[in-house]
Amino acid sequence: MKLLFVMDPLARIQIAGDTTFALMLEAQARGHEIWFCEPRHLGLEHDRAVAACWSVTARPIPGDHYLLGPQGSQALDQFDAVFMRKDPPFDLDYYFATLLLERARGKTVLINDPRGLRESNEKLAVLNFPRLTPPMIVTREATRLRSFLAEQGGEMVVKPLDASGGFGVFHVRRGDPNTGAILEQATNLGRRWTLAQKYLPEVRAGDKRIVLCDGEPLCAVLRVPAPDDARGNLHVGARPMATTLDDRDLTIVRALGPKLRERGFFFVGLDVIGGWLTEINVTSPTGLRAIRNVGGPDIAKTSWEKIEKVRANS
């Protein structure tokens, strides 16, 4: 197959933990042709979606992990599949990129579906499954956040709606003299919507990332926060640990898997803390490398088996 990865600059990725790079390496090993561009390289020629992109050779060598061919304009319908793997923030540029990708609908396989990306905010999507989620609110008002803090027994987590990787996430405690400043920062003095969730103390034992591929669970990894941090994000110091799916995890997967597949979400990362669904990651979900690094299966291979099957049936 001929494949295009729309992603962040290749020079910036950390190959030891990057899921997109793992997918590229596996695609290359299977004999597929891989191409690369950033969202800013997308465009239209009349109504035909195009990309100013490069062929790329990926190699697992830190500091020398890719080799680009000459750049050229390619129509997206010339690719067997196009992967939208740009990391958040989901800003106006990201939104317009999904509209450009939309023009290739029906002409190639789009992973993940740009329509679904536009309509499913990663923080808010969990509210489609309220019985599986902890108590939460979305507001711009610091006074409402303070009252929610009291309702939840004096602890909560606040986070922005448009970021990722733990950026802007705060563990707020009653009595902390920094509470006012945190809420001002989180809401940008009432100009930014902020999500607040009940604090789940089980996070100290780990934030479980469950990787779904075409609606089915492939594997999971437990991300244990550093002693001086409340966040379970690996790139800020959380420690990956092997884990399994328990009955509650499987209940969540069974409830979400078919609906996510219907919306065109081929790769998804579910975040589960203490049996509660906290996020549905659909933009550029990670976890493949971390799972392999703690002795789990090489799910990049399993993923490609599914991708090849989807392409054959499309």
C-alpha cells in the first residue's frame, strides 16, 4: 500500500515512545510505501485534496531516524490510506485540516475519520457514557469550580478542553493557598472553558491506557504517576507497568467499541482510573511503544493486520 502520515514534524518526535513512528516502521517492514507531511502541507486543487509531501524511510536510530525523498504534490486519492496523527491542540488550523481531509472521503481510507475528529472532543466525549465516568462539570466560572470542589469532598482535577499530554492539568485541594491562582489560570479569568473531574485517588496506582483498534481492545498499559506529580502521562515522568483488562475495563470496552467503530475511529486510547472512564483519545492516541517496553505484545503488527483487512474490504 501507499500510505500518507499527516503528523507533527518528524525531527521533533521521540522515537522511543512515539506510536506514529512505530506504525511507520511496521508499515515499512511489511513492504508498504510511506509518505509524510504536516497539516500545513495539505491543500486543494479545485475540489481535489492534495498534499505537498515527502516519501520517507524510517529507521530506529536515535538522532538519525528518518530520510526524506524529494517533496512533491500528491493527490490524497492516490494513497491507499491517510493517517491523521497530528498531536493536539485542536485549534483552528487542526479544524481546517480536517475539512481538507474531508474532500478525500470515499476515495481513500481516512484514519481516524476527520468528521469524527471534529465532532468528538477528547475530554467531552466521555459524557456520551455518563454512567461510566466520574462526576464532572465544564464551566468558565471560578465560583462554580469552587462549589464543585466542595461537592467532591475537597479534591478535584481541572484540565483544558483543547490540550493533551497532561498540559494544564491541576490537582486542586481544598485549603491550598494556590487554589485561586490555579482556577484563574485554568479559566483564563473566565475566558476559557475548563473541565473539572472528581479526583480519583486510585490514580496513584496508575492511569490505565487501553488501546482499541477498530473497536477491539489490543492491550493496555498502566501509567503510574511520579511521586511528585498527579499526572499519568509518560512524557512527564509517569512509569509504565504491565497490566491486564479486568471486568470493569471490559464493560467499558464493550460499551464504547461498537460506537467508536461506527464513527470511524480506528485507533483509540481509553484512559481508565479506578474503573472510571476519564478520556477518549482519538487525535493521535499513544501506547504501542509503552506496551511493548513492559513486555506486552507488538501491537503495531496486530494493528497493521487490521488496517490491511480494512483496506482490502473498502
